[in-house]
Amino acid sequence: MERAKTKKQKSNKIQKAKRVIGKFFTIVLLVVVVTAIALLAGMWALAKGPSPTAQRLFVMTVTETSAIGWLANIYLSQAEIDYIRDFSENDGSLEEATDTSLITINPQRPNRNQILGISDDDGNIQDSDNIQEDEYEDMEFHEVFRNGYKGYMIVVRDPTRVFLGTPRSFGGYGRKLVDMIEDTGAVAGINGGGFDDPGGVGGGGIPDGFVFDKGELRWGAGSGRVDIAAIDEDGILHVGFMSPAEAREKNIRYSAAFGPTLISNGVVNNNALRRSGLNPRTSIGQRADGAMLLLVIEGRQIDSLGASWDDIIEVMLDFDAVNAYNLDGGSSTLMYYYGEEINRSASIAGPRHLPTAFLVRDLDSERG
């Protein structure tokens, strides 16, 4: 009798636990459903509401990424989407070639020993008491805060320290940014050019446009003129449309393609191409004194929705950019600085495989 009673009590406890667990999962499911309905309703209001600006912002934001571009098709016909995108992207190119005379690179930069105050050939010791870390490393790191988004800027005073990271070969999978940094011994880096990315699940091994690495054309021999970011043998950043043949003529050492060009020869891209959505962004630029600017903006986060091309232009101008270029963004946007992943990747699966990255070599490293 006592055994039967104990068995019944145990059964009751199990049933009670099942009911509690069932209620918990019911509440979770309800929250998920309500949240999904609220999101869908919010997107409906943006896509079908009375504001053309909100509609354009919604369409451009979701269609800029390979993974969630289909969201626009839930509310709008393909014809409506095409009309909005055509209106936003119509004839927005900057065709002017980069004027290298606007960039002055100081060839007499101090070496590591001079900066640290180590004795020179004549045995003279420099005073190193007031040397700051960023002076020693020839770099600056800045946090960028604006209304609605935040980001990070690396200023590399010696542009010849910036080089291209790539996988060993193209056509298959790319390489993660952290792996490129470890492969090369770089001290910092950002993601680079775009790649074939059907459905947001591309392997990162098929670059957009063409790729020059150490002066060799490694991808895109049959490419025509594409909007590209390219660094020549003097460390000058070229932005705008270029063909592989033109790249050879300009002694291009490294290149990666995505676009658009945002600032060219001090002139802001003021045309329709600036009409973009809010997403994570990556950009490269250069000041008149040659310093290279590497920027990432976080996006798809509660405290940082993302930035538009206009926003990137504003930040680059604040840092005195003469030329600036929009690199691949979205789930690819990522920055590393001294072994630390600086921004949060917008990819659910974590940092993506990439075809190219712009890296910063250590001061002790020989130029590759």
C-alpha cells in the first residue's frame, strides 16, 4: 500500500513537472509568435505605409544583403522592388581617375628604433619618456559614435603597411579574417571586397571584380572596368573604375572590388548612388598626408542599427579623407586589432569566409 502511494506521488510530481515545462514552452512560443507578428507588421508599415522614404529605406536595407533580400518580396511585387532599386541606383558612378598628386607620402618616416629611443648608428639615444603606444605602432584607434550607430576607425600613418590578405587559392572557400591575420602576422585588419554569395551562403572564394596581390593579377583576368579600391606600389589608394590593364599601368599592388566610390579627389559622391539602406559597413580611405583609414560600422544590433553610404561619407570627411571607398558590408563586416575582434559580427553563424581583406603588417615585418 505504501509503495503504491509513493509511486502515485512520484507520478504526480512528474505530471506537475511536465505541466510546468509545457507552460514554459507555450509562453516562449507565444512570445516568439507575437514578436514575429510585430516584426512583420512593422515591416508592412514600412513597405506599404504612406512614407516613400521609409519604403525606400526598408527595400534598400534588406535587398543590400544576400541573406534577407527576400523579405521585400513578402510585401512588394518584384516590379515595385526593381523600380525602387533602379531609382536609388540610377547612374551613380564616379568615373574620374584618382589624382595621385593630392596625396603626399612622407618617405622619411621614423623607424622602430628611432621611435623607441634606441641608439642609432652614431650611438645617440633619443628621449623615449613621452612615447605613446600609438606613436610606436604608427597607428591610431578611434571609437566612432553617431546617432543610431557606432563604429571603429584605425588610422595607419604609413600606408605601405596596408596590404591584402587572401586565401591560398580562389574558386572554393575563402579564409576568415582572423586566419588571414594569423597567416601573415598582421596586427590589424578589416574585411575587403565582395564575393559571389547566392542566398547568403556563399563560400567566399569567388571575388567580385579582379584581385591584384603583390602586383600579380590573381583573379578576374577577363574583367572589364569595375569600381575598385586599389593600392599602388607607393602606398597611394586609388578608387573608382579601372580595368586590369589600367591597374598594371598604375603599378597597382593590391586591389579588391565592391563599391561604390564614396569620395574621389576630395569630391563627395552627391548623386543617387548615395541612397542606401542601414546596414553594417566597411570602408577604406586615405588622407592627403597618406595615412590610410580603415573603418567598420556595427549594424543589426539594438544599440547600432547600421549606417548608410551618406553616414560613411560623413565619418570619412571627419577624418579628412581625400578618397574613400565602400567595401563589402553586412554579415562580412569585421575588424581585428591586436588579436581582438573589435565589432560584433552580424552573421548568426559567426565571422564569414572572405576572398580578400585589408591587413596592417607589423613594423618588424618586411614589405610583401
